[in-house]
Amino acid sequence: MVVAAFAVLQLRADLTIVYSTAVEPVKQAQKPQQTAELLAAATNMMIRVKGDKARIDASPLITAIFDGTSGELINVSNDQKTVVRVPPDRMRAIADTLNKYSNNKQAPARPKLVPTGQREMISGYDTEQYTYDGPDFKATYWIAPNYPNGAVILAQLQSIKSELWDAANTKMPDFRDFPGLPLRMRVIVGKQNHEPVDKGTRPEHPAEITSTVTAVSLDPIPDTQFTVPADFKEANLPNVLQNASPTISPSP
């Protein structure tokens, strides 16, 4: 019992993880201007997890704070100093609405991570390659089964409740699906080999997004990282989110 309790305490360590992301066209079909726009989108992403709260900084301008206890999502615009709060019932409604309009036919079986048997050293750690074919993308993951404190790090990432991923409607696996810590992820989004229907229709060129873990820390995180600055102003939900019909809350 003492060992089990100690293990649980160890798994509740705070976590900060930083990803470096590069975006580039898969093919050379893009015009120089389009290529520059894609490369300009490259940025770093930081995820912080403390207890039941998660903070995701997709860029210096945008922060999302998710409270796993209340189910509330807080979207923060750092440059405009505004805050939009999405209550849990609205998040479920958003997920239901997105699923309704994105799945005109019966939803296919959820894709699974498939091991390729290939191995590669990334940042000095041995990784195993997995692939994942989503409805609108193809992903490749390099997973490190023996990364230092990997079980602790993965447990913290897994503690981010699925409501956040469901509302984002990414159709990508969340951290519960991984057998180890993914050190690198490469995703191809867009349509490949798609011919235009007529002269007025242009094919959609795919983009390749590669994210690599560059830093991991289990140091304590101040509670202030999960609160909104006092001088930020509250803003209303966008109309598209306000009009989403809330679903009935499930029993706890």
C-alpha cells in the first residue's frame, strides 16, 4: 500500500513540455509566397500540467487553460488581453455539432496506432515508429519507451481530459493511446494527388507539420500560470459557439 501510494504521488508531479514545430509543403507545387506563409506559421508550443489543470500555449499570442475539475475551457488572447470562457456543457455541444457536420455517413472505426518495426535515435533516445491514418491526415509518431521519467510524463499528459480533444475535433489520438512518450510527430494534412474538378477548381496542396520535444521539466509550476491576469477583459462566446445546443450533462 505504501509503495502504491508513493507511486501515485510521483505520478502527480507538475509537468512542462516544449515542442518545436516546423511547417512545410509536402510537394513543390506551392508558389514561393504560399511556401513562405507555411514556414512563417512555424512556432513553438508549450504544455503545462498541474493536477487537474492544463495550459497550452500554441503561440505567444494564444493560450488555452483547461480545468479538468470544472470542465471549463478558457481561451486567452494575450495580445488583445481578452478572455473567452467555454463552459463544459458548451464544450460538449461544440464537439457534438462538429461531429454531426463532419460525419455525413456512419462514422468509420477509429484508426489505431500501428507499429512499423522501424527504430530511430532522436535526441539521444531510442524510439519506435508508429503510424496513424486519420480521416483527413496521415501521422507518424516516434515513441520513446525508455525516456527518463517517461511514465510520469505520460501520466500527466494523459490526465488532460478527453473533452478538450473532443471539442477540438482533431480526430487525432490523445495521449491515452500512446505506449510511451512520443518525442516526434509528423502529420501530413490536406489532399494529395487530388485533381481539380474543372478549370476553376484548384487542388489543395498538402502540408507537413513536424513537432519535436525540445524540453521537459518536472519542476513545480506556480498556480498563477493557470489563472487569467486581472487586467484581461471578459469577452462573449462567438455566435457559432453560442448557438451550439448544449447536451444533457452525463452523471458524474
